[in-house]
Amino acid sequence: MELLFPAAVKADGENIDTALRFVRSLEAEGGTEMLPALRAALVDQNVSGRDTIRQVVFLTDGAIGNEQQLFDEIGQNRGRSRVFTVGIGSAPNSFFMTRAAEIGRGTFTYVGSESQVGSRMIELFTKLETPVMTNLVARFDGVNASDVSPNPLPDLYAGEPLVIAAKLAAGGSLENAKLALSGEFAGQPWRVEMPLSGAATGPGVGKLWARRKIASLEALRSNDTDINQVDRTIENVALAHHIVSRLTSLVAVDVTQSRPGSKKLDTKKLPLNLPDGWEFNKVMGDASPLQKASYKRAANRTRQLMAPAPNAKMARLVAARTKSVNLPQTATPADRNIIAGLLILLLAFMLWMTQRMWGGLVRATGARG
Amino acid sequence: MAMRRWKDSPAQVKLWRLLIIVVALAGFSLIGNGVWIKAKAELAQVLLDRAFAKTVSGEVDVRPWPWADISPVARMSVSRLNKSAVILNEASGEALAFGPALVRGSPMPGEEGTSIISGHRDTHFSWLRYLDTGDDIDIKNARGADQRFRVTGMRIARFDEANIDINSFGQKLALTTCYPFDAKTSGPLRYIVEAELIQ
């Protein structure tokens, strides 16, 4: 990893030139080492500075493997920094990017394709440059609230809503309950209070809370020692609210059987696809022997399917290749036997006639002699 | 005269008569065998017909005759030719003497795939040559259900190159017998009538 500026510098012509030259000289060599880069970006030279906001933009188009390490790094060393994540293309996983931004009190920007990079980044920079409401704190008065999320509350940028999910103690009256929000806006203290007595109930609120709860439990996994306990809690929350988590899935069972009734169920390994737009050769180098074999099979299959319309010769070839059922012998010797028998009877009759004739002849000559 | 002396001998005359009797007996036995094969085929069908009627009415382990090791699985009829036959469960040489039979490995008529039924060209399937495209073949299975197949075509192939796919799509039927029909010796050719389930 190379570090260009160890701390924030003024964006004047000279510094921008230096930065551009640095970026142009970079050469990608396959993998992306995200952890050291993130660690370097989070080092704050001015820890107690309260007049400025420190914003870190984490931008990648690569797949992220060591999620937990990166979460830990942000959670432990974020200080006063805000981490904004930007994912380009289909490789970066949205869970990581969203969660990382949440821990870093920033936002996640998704850029679907290269053509959107310009417009999306302008949106992000506009957001970063507009005044923000910082150090937000939510306090519930007159009611016991637990599991408030997000925790910590993120900064509020222009045009953004603040969505808080919290679990209120059962049975408590909301008559005098209030939600108090306080923070700093452009360096000035700011505070607003909302009565909870007028709050409406909604079916999706529970699920929202459960998702947030599970996300925060997942984050706990890094520092908490009892991982099994955390997993059990996640499972219970997910089951109670019917949501998908690392430990629970929604299963739809299609009861119509599409395979022939005589075929047994079979288990086989299937190759996984690369993210959309990736090319196998570029990622893995040359194709593995296994891959080559599978390409070859596919090519052979195609060639077979491309066989010309059947003619007599082809039909014979196909017939010879297809293993078909041998048909049994289906002729009895009955007719042959009857005919042969008749012929032999005829022979016997002729022999008999011969004997009669010879006998008569012999007798005749004998009488004369 | 040498001839006269030879013919005059009574021993010679006796031998000559014996020869005639042996040849005649051989002839009668061959005819008898042929007629027996045909009679057996006819009689077996009558007994099988009764056994099949009992099977359809729900009796189990029905035997057409006490020592039989075959059982009827379906009854086929072609109303245009006024012909019918009871079909046996397995096409071994033994079974084929008594009726057309399902070729081992092929599905029951009406099940997915191609059901192959073979029969002797000179007894039960002697009328196969008169079937024509568009003819209806009715098959009643052992549970009494009726199915109608319609002939889609006829062809001739070697026994080992018939190329009938028993796992084909759809419910198909192939009736096969030896070819040519009037040959007196057995050969490698088979006549195949192909049909498809229509209801």
C-alpha cells in the first residue's frame, strides 16, 4: 500500500495535480488489500477537532472477503471520522457496504455501472459538502425504550430522514411519552421533542426493528466471546419476525413434481457463477483442466445439437449410437412344421406307392416266369 | 434276375415297410407339433381372457391355469379388425407362446414412455399386418381402465436397430412382430406399429 498524503490537505491546484499523477501511475494487480488502506484512512491527526467533520470515502469495485475485520477496524478506530462507502458494479456485497457505512455513521452509495459513476459521485460530493446535523442523540422520556437503532445515530444530510427503531416496554402508557432529539446544526445546538401519544401502529415496524437488531447482534459477534449465545438470539429474533438472517431462511416448497415419476432424486455439485460482467480468464488466469473439460463438453454438445437434418445415413448413425431395446423373436415354427410334416407325409406316400408298384411288377414277372 | 431275387426277399420287404411307417410318423408328428402350437395359442388366450376378467373384477394372484407362471396385465382390442388379445407381463419365449407380451423394461401402456408389446406373427399378431395409420387400438388395463391409442405409422427395422425410446415423452405404444409375415424361417427383421394415446 502506498500513502500519498498522511493527513488531509488543502484541495488546491498543486495538491490536486499531485493526486491525479499518483492515481494515473497506479497499476492494478488483481487483488485489493482493503484493510491497510482503511486503517491508514482512519488515522486522525486532529482527534479533538470539533469545527470540522472528518469524512472518509471507501470506494471499491472488488469483492470483500474479510468483512468482520473491516467492521472491527471501523468500529474501533472511527473516532470522529464518518465513513462513506461506494460500491461499483456487482462485486461488492451490499450487506458489507451498508453495514460499514452504518458503523461509520456515513451512507452507502451504490453505482450500478461505470456510466453512472460520474452522476452518483456528484450526488455524494454534494451531500458531503452541504451542512449536516451532527452528534444526534435520541432520548425517550416517559417510557422504557431498549435496543435503539441505529446506534450511534448517523449524521443527517440535507433531504434525509432519520429512521429510529426501538423496542418500547410492554404495557407502558404512551400518554406522556416523548421522543427528544438533540444535536448540532452548523455548530449550534438543536433540539426537538415529539409526543409519542399520537404514534400509529404499523405491521412493518416490528420487522424493521428486528432487522436492525440482528444487524447489531451480528456486529457484536466480533467482540463478544459467546458466539453461540449471540447466534441463538439472532435465530430467535429472526424466527419471531419471519425474516431472513444468516441462520434462518424462508423456504418455498413447490409441490408439483417436474421430474418423471420413475426418476430418483439426485444430488450433484454445480459450479457457481462469477459476479455479472466478470470474465473467468481475467480472474483465474487460464481455465483449469476441469473448466476446460466442461467447455469441451459444452462444445461437443453444441456440435451434436447442430447436426444437420436427418437423412438416411445420419439416421443409421443415430440408430447405431442410441442404445435401444432388442425386440424378441416373434415367429413360431408352427407353419414351418406343418408344411414340413406334409412334405414328409407326401414322401412316405410316394415310398408306399413305389413299393406297391415294384411289388406288383415283381409279382407280375414272377407269375409269368 | 438280380432285381427279382432282391424284391422277393421277405426281409427286404419288411424293412421297406418300416421305413415308410417311420417317415409317415415323422410327418404326422411335425404336423401335430405345428397344430399343437396353434391350438395352445388359441386355448391359452381363452383361459387368459377369463383370468383377466377376474383380475379386472378385483381378484388377486389369478392364474389362467394352475401351473402357469405368467399373468395377464392388459387386454387389447382393435374393433375395426374385430381382433383382440390378452397381453402378458413379460415377453419371454415361453410366455409368447400363450399371448403377446410386454417387453421387459418398457412401461405399461398408458404410462409415460413407449410401451412395447411383442407377439407372434403367425398366431396372436397375425393381424398386425392389416393395421393401418389412424386405426384405434383399445387397451383395458388390470384396473379396468380403458385407454385408446391411435396408430401413427408402421415401419420395418432390424431387431437390434428398432430405435424405440422407452423413455420417450408422451404415452406411446409400439406393437412388434416378426417380418416378413409369410416367411417360414425366423429372421432379424421386425415389423413395428407405432401408436399414441389419444384419450
